[in-house]
Amino acid sequence: MKKLTISILVVYAAFAAQGQQRSKMNFDLDKIWSGYFDERKYIVHLMNQSSRFAWIQSDTGITAPQVILALDFNTARIVDTLFSNQVKRDTDSLATTFTYFQDFLFSPNDSKILIQTQIEPYNNISQKAFNYVWDTDKKILNVVSANGKQLCPAFSPDSKYLSYVLDGNLYLLDVDKNETVPVTVDGAPGEFIYGMADALYENGFGMTKAYEWSTDGKYIAMLRFNENTVKQYPVTIYERPYAEVHRQRYPLAGEMVPDVKAFVYDIVNKLFISIDVGVNPDQYITGIKWAPDNKTLLVQKLTRDQRRLEVLKVDALTGKSNVLFAEERLDNYVAVTADNGWFINEGKSFLWLSEKDGYRHIYNINLDSTGVQPLTSGKWEVLSVEGTDDTKKEIFFTSNEISSRQKQLYKIGYDGKNKTRITTAAGVHEVSISNDKRFFFDEFSTVNTPSVYQSVSINGKNPKKLIENKELKDRMKDFGIPDADFFTVKANDSMVMNGWLIRPYQTSKSKLPLILYVYGGATRQESLDKWNDKFTLTMRWLANQGYMVACIDPRGTPGKGEAFRKSNYKSSGDIEIEDLLKVKNFLFRNYRIDTARTAVMGWSYGGYLAALAQTKYAGQFSAAIAIAPVTNWRFYENIYAERLLGLPSENAEIYKQASPVTFTDNYKGGLFLVHGTADDNVHLQNSLELSKQLTNSRKTNFDQHFYADKTHNLSDGTPNILRISLYTRIKDFLEKEFK
């Protein structure tokens, strides 16, 4: 079930009118990153057997009482308290404080609640936690395992079992008996991993959980990752007098990938059935889905060059498979959706997201005849399938049809007719639909307006607002916080880029320096009409220091179709820099900008573009801030690098031309290089190699700072001292370069 994070957010004061008499205070980094403007977060889940949703309500403080409250969709009123951390059994005279918990999950029949505590990141997306099961009828709380934090927990369809991954093995907990049995026994991190994607797949395909229950609860389909073929990469931790070296399985571009196999586990007979996915270890298994008949599986298989995706139809009782259908790209790559496939018509067909016609749309595929019917079409993208209704023959989905900056909820018939827009307010709507398809929960925001949270009838009418952020709105009125204004720039005759611009709250008669922020890459849009609290607040703070701050989504980013996103195939960096220069010139023509003082700033892929701007394209920008950049594509993991640039053995010159380390002789000045020494995504080696090559090219006029023992996110707790340090250093660097 989808998790929604509900937040009481800060609301911006409106842009100050000229001549406004009330003075505004300056907001600073300490306030942004120390929680002064933070939201109070509510974790929300929808219940499965009623038109209710639930969230965690807690008083301030780690030891304060916490409860899970159930609210009725129709009235938006509290109807029940489902759990409290003040646990009191019938035999207890006083309640016992359980612990502070951070998340929860309902069993399919709502009789059990998984309570999650001490959650921490595991890989890029996945999290591990200590888990407990609360029986709502018996009022009994049992620990899932005392042997370590668990990953990827899931209830069986009949709510009798809880499955989870621990130390590479898949386990089953009989919830009523409180007995655990291992499904696998030879798993171990870095060797064999069952039921969970490894770090490579998680980063490259967005996969985390790699197992699925059959709908009758008798079988589990799972993937096994054999990482023994993958070379280990050393990540050094400097916390102790003798530094520790953690070895991470990390296949660089061109190196061996994990060998992934698929199995079906028969729970009653304790029998493994091997699924035929071929004998080629140089491939990817990118998805696994049960059909409602409990006999059929869909398995996604992708070639190493990522040009051909096959969907296998598997007999779950024998493991035999045949190719149901395939997608192929001869000139670039196939985009993969790891959780693709939603069965409809009682399992006779399924929905499939594909960009086969140039934009990501929904197709209805017959399971027996493989007949393919397009259900949506147009020069816009389907963003997600949110639910289906077999009774009314309707599909609920989100798309950016109105604008590539927005996300709206729609419904359409199984026959592709009667498409109807449900949400109406311009901006981004994050929705979750009730199982009875009568209501949806809506988190709505815009780039300048924090979220409103509401329960809404499925026809989009009768919204009942739950949180409107009134409490913090008055606080924000005391500060001079500028709005972000949208703009567009032509990339070429047929493609248009989205961007936003933030000007200082206090107007200036002088021309101002320009900071151009970019992420780029095929996985993220930055210029959405969506509230993005701390990051955008920081950019607004930076603007108030006397800068024009712009953000752009260049070609290569998602949301505008296949051609736009794949424009940089085998020309990574060149297309994006070309677009950054077009944006820079557009802003020069339309705003009062000091053309002699321009900077590009980015993180990760954006850091790569910033580093490339000062090397291969030296002289185009006065300064650049490159945070955690890729500087040599041979140093990065293979799925992402090979998707962009092809196989290194076939495209050695392309890899060389795309890497900043190749062009250090061109460097003129104005680079600030930042990296965490324990980065396990873009390794520190990237920045060290660029630093070394700059030195070898006799360049000394660059700055660098390395944060000891910090990972790719460069973040810590509250107050987030590391982020305060980072942005203070960036401000100081820019002042030095632009003086």
C-alpha cells in the first residue's frame, strides 16, 4: 500500500508589494535547517476493509504519547484509536510506554498493524527497521525479530503471515503463533540476497522489494541476487584511529553484473520451483508479478545493452516460460518500470506503461492473445496507475496532460473512452485511492504554496480539508521570502525546457549575478509546480544574498516524452551544456543580470554538468559548484552509465569525451568541488581523480572540500549542521569569485 507523508508546512508570505510599510526580517540558513520552518509530519495509510484512513498523531518529544488515529473519509472525523505507544494489558495496573515509532502498515484484513521503529536508510531508497505486530483484537504486541533490523516487510493476503528480509534471507512469521521459519538459509549480504533488490538494481531501476505473494497466499515468487560475481569497492570510514574499510559490491561500467534468478516457493510443501529466465548471466530481471489465477507470473527480462525488454509468461507450477511480448529500441534503450503490470478483467488482461509511441501511455494487453490496445495517447505522459475498478471498468491514473510541470488525477474506461479529469487545482497532486474506489486522499501543493491535505470524493467533489497550514502562515509573514516565477526556453524548434527564477525579495537597481541550478538526468524534474520545502527555501535564501537564482530541466530529463529524455543518448553532457547556455542567454536578454558573473551549480548528475562546464566548456561560466559529481563515467555503476553511453568496450571514445577528467587542460578557474568521503553512490574517487588531473594540468585555482564519513546525501540530523556548513561555504565561494 502506498505511504503518504502528511505535513503541516510553512506557507509563504505573498510577494511584498511596492511601498509595503511592514518591515520583513531576513530568514537565514540556521532557521531553514534547524527546524524553524519545518512541518509537523503525519504518516498516513489507507485502511483496506473500510472507507477510512489513519495517521500517527504524537505530542512533541521522543517520549510523548503517540497514537494511530482512524478517520472516516466521508466526514474526515476521528472514529477510532487503533494503537497507542502507551500499551496497557488487562493484567497491567499502569500503561507501559512502548517506544517512539515512525511508521506503520495494515494487514489486508486490517486486524494486524505492523509498527516500525528506529527506521534508517539501507541503500539509496530502501530502509530497515525494528518491526512489531499489533493484534487489534487481542491487544497483543509482538516483536518480529530480535536478530537485527528487517527490510521489505509484507503481510500475506490472508493476514496470517508476515514476510521480511534479514541478512539476505527471506523469513515467514506466523503472526498468530508468533513463530518464525526461514524460507531461505544461504543468503548473506554481498553474496546471495533473496527477495530484495541489491544496491545496483535499486539505484538503476528503482527496485527495492523483489518478492510477491500469490493472491491466495500459497506461494511467494522471488528473485535471488548472486553478487559473488561483482567486484568489491572499498569505502573508507575514518571515525576510529584505524580507519575501517567497508567493501561494497559495485559493478562499474563494463564490469560483471549480479546473476539474478527467479523462484516460486510453495509454502505448504516447502518446495522451490525454478523459473526459466534463460542461462545468460549478463542480463537483468527487472520485475515479477502474479496474475490473479495464482498460476501465472509475468517476469521482465532486460538485455545488458538495455535495448530489448522481454515479458515472460511463466507457469508458476512448473517454472516454464515463453515470451509474451517484447519492447525493443534499435537506436537507444527501453525505459523500465519495475512495478509495471496491473491485472484487470478478472486477470484476462493487464495494463502496461510504455513509451512505444513516443510518450509514456497505458496499454491494455490480453494475457492469452497478446492483443495490444492503447488506452491513452497524446503529447503528454502518464505518470502512474493509481488503481483499477473491475466493476465499473475504470482506471485511475495521474498524468501531466495539462502541463509538464503538473500532476493531476484522471480516470478512463477499460476501452480507452470517457477520460475524465478528477483533480482541478493547478499544481501537483499526490493521491491515494480507497479500496472501495469511493474516495481519495489528496496532498496538493504548488511551487509557492505548501501542501493542503484533504479527503475527496472520487468524482473530485466535496473536498474536506484536513490541514491548511494556518498555524505557520502567520510566522512566515514576518520574513521576506521571494516567490519562484516560471519561464520556458526553446531547446530547438520542437522542444521546450521548463525553468523557474527567484529574484531577491528586496528589489535592486543593479545588475545581479546569476546562479543556474541544474540536476538533469533521466530520473528527475526539478522545475515542477510543487512545494519543495528546505531545498527551495535555501534557493530563496541564496537569492536574498543578492543573486538571480534559476533552475532548469534541460533535455535528458523526464516528463516531456521519449525524444526529449533521450536527446543526450551517447552525448551525455554536451546536450545539457548546450541547453544551459541557451537558458543563460535567455535570462541575459530578459532580466537585469551581470553577464560577467554567472555560476552553474549541481548535485550528483548536476554536479557532473557543473564540472564539465568548467573543463570541457571552460570560459562559459564564471564559477561552478560541483557537489558529488561523476567525473569519469568508467567510475560509475554500469546500469546508469551504460544506459546513457552504451557499453564501454564498444564506445570508449564516447566515455572519454563525456568525462570532465579528460579536459582539465582547458580549465581556467572558478570551480568548487564538494564530496562526502563515504559516498557509496558516486564514489569519492570521482572528485579525487578530477583534483589529481587538475593538479597534473598545473591548475591550482580551484577549491575543494570533503566531508568526512558523509554519504551522497551530505546530511545529518536537526539541526542539520552539515547542510548549514555546505551552503555557507557555497555563499563564501561565490562572494570570493564574484567580488
